[in-house]
Amino acid sequence: MAQMANLEEGQTVYDPAAGIGTLLVQAAKVGKLSETQLFGQDVQDIYVRLARFHLFFNGVFKATLDVAD
């Protein structure tokens, strides 16, 4: 899905139902990691924590994740 978005340098990616952050990780890999802004949220705290770990494990350190509905 991130590849279909045709990301360009400096764009923002927002995932309103981030789950464990798979879309955000893929967006970071497709776009230029240092220039892409990543935002995500999920209703459950456990998924936000898992997403943070998933992003960190894949070398994505600049992402904003929140618990929200």
C-alpha cells in the first residue's frame, strides 16, 4: 500500500489505525526515511507499544504514535 501511494521526499504519512505499524514501516522504506514524517494512532495501548517496537526494530526512530480513538 505504501508503494501505491507514490511517496515523495518530505511528505507526511498518517495511519489512523496503525496496529503494529506495518504501513508506517513500509512508508519509511519507500520514502526517504530522513525526510518522511510518520504519524499513527490506535485505540489500544498495547498496539501502540508494539508499533513503537516494530518501528525501532526496523530503524525508524522519527515517528509519532498515540493512543486515540
